[in-house]
Amino acid sequence: MAKKETRFQKHFRKFHDGKLTGHPQYVYDEDGQQYKIIGITKSPKTDGVWNIELDCNPEPNNSAKAYIRPKPDKVNKGVKNKRLKNWKFAKSDKKKVQAVIDKAEKKKPRKK
């Protein structure tokens, strides 16, 4: 009997390790033992890199400005984390998030 493939559900989590320090992350895919994530922050700039402003904060009942990191990252599934319920992107923000994912998923040309 073939193993039933379960479709990956995109969701929000908070990871707690030295690098992510409890910031919310959007988990959009998995790669073996790692989640593919996009960081969410309230700062317009992180480590000298400008973040992408969202039209609406994905956190329920929070009207403060929110931003996504322009470059996705990966985190091990074993890192202590907590799933965030009822978080969602506004329709207008989904395009911005998808653009970041698409840009990262494109294969980089090989150097000659």
C-alpha cells in the first residue's frame, strides 16, 4: 500500500532559538527536516536590509505596522516552537509574500 501524501499546510509559528528569538515566522513549505520560513517583524529595516511593508498586520487584533523579510530562511523542525492560531495575511499582502517565495525558489544561474 502506497504512503498517503499529506499536503503541506502553510501557517505561522514562533521559533525560539538564538537566531530567531521568538519572532513570528510564516512557514510556507518544508524541506526534509527543515521548514522554509519568512520572518515577520515590526521594524522597517533589519541588519541593514529594508523589509517589505505589509498593508495589514497578520496578527489578529493588532493594527501596528508589520513587515516581512525580503529573503526566506530555513529552520530545523526540532527547534522549540509554538503554532500561532488565527494569523493570516490580507489578500493584498499575499501577492507580496508569494513574490518573495517565487524570487527565492528560482534557481540561481551557474557561474562560468
